[in-house]
Amino acid sequence: MKIQFSNLHVQHAQIRKEINRAIKTVIGKSNFILGEEVRLFEGEFARFCGTKYAVGVSSGTSALFLALKSLGIGQGDEVIVPAFTYIATAFAVSHTNAQPVFVDVDERTYNIDIDKLKKAITNKTKVIIPVHLYGQPAQMGEIMKIAKAHNVRVIEDAAQAHGAEIEIPQGAGWVKTGSIGDVGCFSFYPSKNLGAMGDGGMVVTNDKEIYQKIAMLRDCGRRSKYEHLVLGYNSRLDTLQAAVLRAKLKRLDAWNKMRQKAAVVYNSLLKDCDVIVPHVGPSVTHVYHVYAIRTKKRDMLFQEFAKKGIGVVIHYPVPLHLQKAYAQLGHRIGDLPVSERVSQEIISLPMYPHLKEADIKKVVKVIKSVL
């Protein structure tokens, strides 16, 4: 049967000539570090997101870390992070020597629970990091109100939500993820909706001071080649990756629509099945970086998929508050029950732009045979 979880071959085949030309151009110029393609891609991605500024960095984790550093986050500060997400969100906080504070998630969207977020804020809270999990935006309107009321900054982790949109009331209309908080952070890991051929990331913002700080921090803290004003990092986006990403960015909206069509097919075929399909909240567009379902027979289903040669993934089997890396925080099973329950029931099905309907039907056939 052999169906891959994520298949980049068709995507790359369609744009191979364009990518080859772009790479050849970079090689010809030999400007491999912060070359022209990086500058051009930063401008194009900022326009795509609807922000004034964008800074290319080495990974999504670097984007989060540098965003926190630009806001002066450090020892003694608390940063609120959802418990059900990839651990890099929390690691970025820990590497600033600040304290991640884990908050449970909403059982329908798997994004941070607004009511529990309110209760987690203390006088040490400096930043909220909502994660737009699986490609569905968090409730940014409510989060921004909370942040404003408590004088707290907001960093959007949009690593899984390139091109997802949120409808903001009072005239703002539909805006893209990453453009609403003080800072937006993206990952270009190869399997992302906008993926490089290696690692890469981006920080977007409308704040000129934040932009200037991150641009300096990502490049060894320097103003000129040998003039270093602050302790910086080697966290630059590679010029070759920027060239590849420029070619892909032109097609991102079309590829997202293809993912959305695949999700519609899944939803239709699974409507009579005893599983929980993705819930899409009001006033948002979901770009389905991941199409995840829930079932109490998750492990049995996972084993059957393995037998049939169908690629599936469990995102994420251990919530952050129960990870050994954070054992020092003293969390116990039962502290964040929704994250714990979801982590035991969730399974991600094959999802990519060029996924065929015939393959979706095969995936669903296996689910029905088990359930």
C-alpha cells in the first residue's frame, strides 16, 4: 500500500528547474552568508505576512530564542507556553534562563486554553507564547486583550502555520499569523508548509527596534564586520536556503489550498467513524500542516498503519510538563489533564499538498477496519 506521511518529491519536481537556477545564481555570486537572496526573501516574506520587517535566522528555535532576547527576557522572568506542543518552544525560553510556565490546552483546537492562561499570569510573567498548533491559529484576539491588560508581550509561534489567517474585529479584517503579536516566529524545517532543503527560520515584526535588535543578535552582535556591540549569536539564514524558499513562497497559498481540500475529503470520509476530526475555530483558516484525529484506540490503529505501510506520526506523545527535561518543575500526572488526554489519543494522518484522494480513501479504509 505504501503511503508516505509527507512527500516532498512531487513538490520539488514541479519547481526543480527554478530551484536549480536559483542555487546556480547563488553559487555564481559566492555570497553564501547573508547574500542578496536572504535580503530579497526577507522582504517578500514580510509582505506575505503583512508586517514591516522580517529577519532570516537559522531555525524556528533560533527565531523564538532571539525574539525573547530582543525583549530582554532572562533570569527571574516567566514565559507562558502551552503544554501540548513541540518542546523547542519551551527550550527557547529555558535558554534565556527564564522560566517556562506550562498551561493546558483547549480540548477542541489543542491551542492554549484562554481561561487557564488568565489564571497562569503572575507579576513575573513577561511574555505569552501562543502556538498555532498543526496550522490552526490560536485565539489571538483574546490573547492580545489579556496581554494588554497585564502589560505582557506576545510572541506568536507560527512554526506550523505559514499563511493561516485570523479575522480581527473592528476593521482589521483577515490577517496572517505572525503579524498580530509583538513578534512572529516561523520555522522552515523541510516538512513545513513552507519548507527549506535544510533548517531555517524567520522572525517578523512591525517594531523597528525589535527588528534591529534581532538583525544584530543573529549576526554575532555586530554593526560592521569587526565591530560588535552586543553578545550575539551565529544564527543566520543560509543564502542557498533563502533562494529555495523564494521559489516556494510563490506557491504557498496554492499548496495550502490543496491541503485544505485534502482535509475536506478526510472529514467527509470520516464523518461516520468513531474518531474526533480537527475542529476549526470561528474566524480562522486552518492550513493543515498536520491533519490529526483522536481515538481511544490510537495505539492499535498506529500498529495497523505500520503493517499496511502507511506513514503516520504521533504529535506529541509526552506533553511538555511531563518531559524529563523539565522534571525539576515538579509536575505530576494529572496536573494538565487535557494535554495528557490528547497526547494519549492523537494520531496524525498523511497530509501534504499533492496527497491523492485515492490514498486518503485507503487511509480511511484502514481506520474503519480497526474501529
